[in-house]
Amino acid sequence: MAIISLFQAFDIAVYELSEWTFGHHKHSFFEIFYIVNGQGIHQINDNQYPYSDNDIFLLTPADEHSLLIQQTTQICVISFNKIYFSKNHNHNSLDFSELFKQIEYILSHSNYLKPRLFNTPYEKELIQHTIMVLQAEYQNKKGYYELIIQNQIFLVLTLIARKINENIIAPIAQLPQADFILEVIRYIQDNIYNNDSLKIEYIAKHFCKSANSLTNQFKTNTGTTIKNFILDFRLNIVKQRLINGNFTISELAHQLGFTDESHLNKMFKNRYNISPKAYKQQHNPQHFH
């Protein structure tokens, strides 16, 4: 399996293809894969998605993909890594790093994307216009083009994150106390990097409930405890950062509220039957050290 690397924080390329010549491959970066026009099958991991004009896909560093082209296809491929949203990569850019952290977990669940992701005329027109702006700004490179491109890409990612989140929470929306449970989940998502705000007592106080009432209500509706839900949430982010980044285990433990590296190692191995170090070596060999 070929792994393609990106040697800059960001790139845009447009291809017109009658045959796919890149093989089945994966990346060490994110890709927004926009079908300008054409028809065929997009194979992502073990799934096959028919594609046509104005379809859009988000590919994470964990994804493998290829195209089976049935009709000549024009593709706009926007490639970037997480550094792109940090001010450190370019003095002309804005620092979106904190905002990116808020949608990072959701974007890691791109398997929740359904074919024909954007269905309404408003959504389709917005995405099509945004891609056109990105292409024009990248080609013309007029004043402030870097800021405009960065803002437009973050807009696309946020729209995709919203769609993924809608699909993730769709089963919960059928629960008897769906509105309340969704509020709790959104609170956890918004505060996942704030350890104090995720203490059961603090969450209960925020929702004007007792700790026992909150935990019982959450478990009755979801089948899991809040404590386990938060732990799963954190461990999923750890998995994505092991795949997508070059963080040490100690750094990840600090970022996500584990006591120390040993605590994270124990929780990770208990849940996935593999150590974080081994998981990183298995899924991200180019960044293993």
C-alpha cells in the first residue's frame, strides 16, 4: 500500500482523468476531494460510493482510496495537514488551531459521511461557490489570498463536520429524552480539553441536576455511563492524533486530561488491547520514533 506524503502545509490541484493511475493508496494528510464533474465509483477503505457532479468527500490520514472512473472525471483535490490551521506555519495566516480541535474528533468519523453529503440547493451552491473561490484565489494569488483560502477551507470543514455530527447523533435523536442527552453530549464535545469541566459534579451542576440523577438518566438512555462516554471520546481523539500527528504519548496524556503517560497507556491498552506506541507504529510508521 503506497503512502503519499505532503511536503507543505497546503496544496490545491485539479485533475481531469479518464483513467485512475494513482493506485489504491493512503495519505499522511487530509484531503477534501471534490468532484467537479464526471461519474464513477469512489472506493474508500472497504466501501464503494457512486459519485457524480459536485459530490464531495473528506479523506483522513487513516483512509485508503481509489477511483473507478466510468465517465471522464474532473477533480479538485485540496490537501492540508493540521499545521495549516496554526499561525506558526505562515505569518500571513490566522490561528485556527483551537477551532480545529473542536471539530477534529468529528472529522475523524468521516465514515459517518453518506453519499450525496450535501443535498439541499443552498448547500450545493455554497460548496460549489466555495471551491470556485479556493481555485481562483490559489491561481491568482492576489493580496490576502492566503487568509481567504484558509477561511474558505475552514468553512468547508465546518460544514462537513456539521453533517458528520448530524449523522452521528441521528440514533440518539430517537431516544425518549433525546434533547437533554444531546445537550449533555454537546457539552462534553465543547469541553473535552477542559478536565475540570468534565467532572460529573460539574456537569450535573451545569444542568441543574444531582450527580446521581444525571448519571442514571444518561445511562438509561445511552446504555453507557458518562464516565465511559468521556473516556471513549478521549481515546478516540488519541487514536486520531497517533495516526495524524507526531505527538509523544506524554503530550497526548497532557492534552486530553490523563494523569500521566502511564495512565493513558493503561486506559488505551484496556480498551483496544494494544499500547499507544504499538498502535502508532502500526498506523503511522513514517512518524514513529
